[in-house]
Amino acid sequence: MLCSCPLLLPQCPDRAQDHRRNKHSRAKERCPVGRLIDLEPEPDPCVVLGGGQGDIMLQQEAGAQGGDTFNVSRLRSSSLEIREKGTEFLREQLDAAQKELKLKGEECERLSQVRDQLEQELEELTASLFEEAHKMVREANVKQAGAEKQLKEAQGKIDVLQAEVSALKTLVLTSTPSSPNRQLHPQLQSTGSRATLSRPGGHTRNKSATLSVPQLQQEPTTAPPANQEDKELDSVLFAEFLSWKEAPSLDRSSAFISRIYREDIGPCLSFTRSELSQSVQSAVENNSLTIEPVAMTVLSMVKASAIDCGSPNGCRAPVETKCALSGLSRTCRHRIKLGDKESYYYISPSSRARITAVCNFFTYIRYIQQGLVRQDAEQMFWEVMRLRREMSVAKLGFFLTDES
């Protein structure tokens, strides 16, 4: 290595100034990186001409140039290291960005699948909701049509029932115990005709007796007075009736209704067939029993027997069969139907009279309960007593037959 200690040598002032100017200019032009250095400079004429002083100057310049070369190599190696580190850092950032971009792509793909699935489910749900809504609308329309039809039918039934109630009111208001309405109580017509026939002078005589006993042909001019029926009010029964009339009902808890069940209704509807008797009583209480003549559904053989019995058109044909209630073989002209059941039971005239008597009683009691009877309490009481008497008479086996 060269010694950098300064040497005290005589120098030319001009040459020293030039040397300082050149050194200053070289310091300005020095570039730390990328500058090409001439390692073999041309000898300076001043140095050559100066002899020993020139050698010293050359040695100083060589030392300065060696330092510059060392600095340039250091700068060049540091720049390479910085470039490599920068490249490695950028490569790491690029890898991280690529990984992040890949994750973002996978997330976007997953979200896209979720969106497609949700859209499909939404479409299916919308379709099912519309289908359910249309189904509900159809059911509502069907129910509305059915309700309107039932309303029309109910209104028609109400009109018919109102007409029937008006007619029944007219019949009930015009019927009293002293002068009963013949249309409301058709059995009284046969009673009247029988009373006329049973009166003295009203019966026919045997022609053979007339021929043998001429003195019996003369009829009496005046008939003896008929026996007049008299009646007396029972205070106990009337008190029970008044107590029941305050709140009329068919409940057996009332003393009035309980007495009638015990004394009249129960014995009147007590037949040999006890089970069927209970069913008949329940149907009468519920107002669901139907009695119709056999002629409404007469069979061909029944029509033939009707001709033999003197009924050429086949109506009112008697059917010789067992009575369903008594179990006896009788001529059954009527049959009954209990409620909505399809089966019919043929009954004898005696059984029909007993059932009819009880039905008449319940009908009048319902009229009182509904407020359709416009009479005083005593008149209603005697009408109830008359209906009780009909049940008692029918229970004993007495009944009226239709002569026609």
C-alpha cells in the first residue's frame, strides 16, 4: 500500500492551483455507482516535466484512484444485495397476493353457489305459495257456494215452517174444550157420528122383528134428554199445572209432567216388546216418529188382496201380519218409522191409537211451551185433562176405527 503522508516539496504556484482545480472537478464528477473508471490514465505532462515532484503527484493520484475503485466496488455489491432483497420481497408479496386472490375466488364461487341455491329455493317457495293460495281460493269458493245453497234451502224451509205455524196458530186459536176444532181433532168427527148412531131413535131396527111385532114400529115422538157430562176441577192437579205453566218445559223434574209420565204416558206406551217401546217413547219425545198408512208403499200382492177385500184401487189395503209392539197377529193398516232409521214397523190399530194419543198430548204441550195457545189457564188445563183421558182410554184398549 502507498503511504498517504504528505511530502513537503517545492511546487510551482500555477501547477498547484491547476492541481487543486482538477481535484475539485474530479470530486464533482465522481459518481458512486455505474461510473467507468480509466485504470490507465495518460501521464500528466506537468508531472512528467516536474521530475521528482511529478512522481509524487502521480503517486497521490494513483492512491486517490485506488480509493475510488474500492468505493465503486462496495457500492456495486451493496446495490446488488439491495436488488436481490427487493426482488425477494416483491416475490413474497406477489405470492401472498396470488394466495389471497385464490381464496377470494373460492369465496366468490361458494357465494355464487349459495346465491343460486337460494334463488332456486325462493322460486320453489313462490310456486308452492301460489299453488296453496289457489287451492285455498278454490276451497273457499266451494264452501261459499255450499253455504249459499244451504242458506237458500234454509230460507225455503223457514218459509214453509212459518206458513205451517201460522196455520197451526189459526187452528189452535179456534179450538176450545167446549167447541174443539174438527180439523185439529179429526177423531171427534167419528165420535160425533157414533154418538148420532147411538142415540135413541137413531139406530135401525131388525126387519124380522118389525114383521113379528107390529106394535114396535111406532117410534117415540120425543127422545129422552141425553146424559150431560159434568166436570169438577181438581185443586192439586190445577196447582201443579199452574206451577208448570210459569216455566213450561218437557223436563220430568216438574211435578206436573212427572205425574203425567207416571200415570199416563208410561202405561200407554208400555207394550210387550219393551225395547221397541222405549225407542217409540224416545222418538215421540223428540218429535221424530212417523206414522203412515200401508197403502203408500203397497206391494203388488197387497194390491191383489185389496181387491178381494173390496178396495179396487188398492188403497188402504190391510196387511195381515204381526204387530211389532204387541207381537199379536193383527190387521196392520199403518206402520211407524223411528227418526232417520230406514226400518219400518207394522202396528195394529190399537197400538196406533195409543201412540197417537201420546203424540196429541205432546203436540199440545209444545204449543203451550211455544206460546201458541191464546187461552186462559183453566181452558188449557181442561184440554190437557181431555188429552190425558184419551191416553187412558187408549191404554184400556178402546179406539176408534175409520168406517171408510
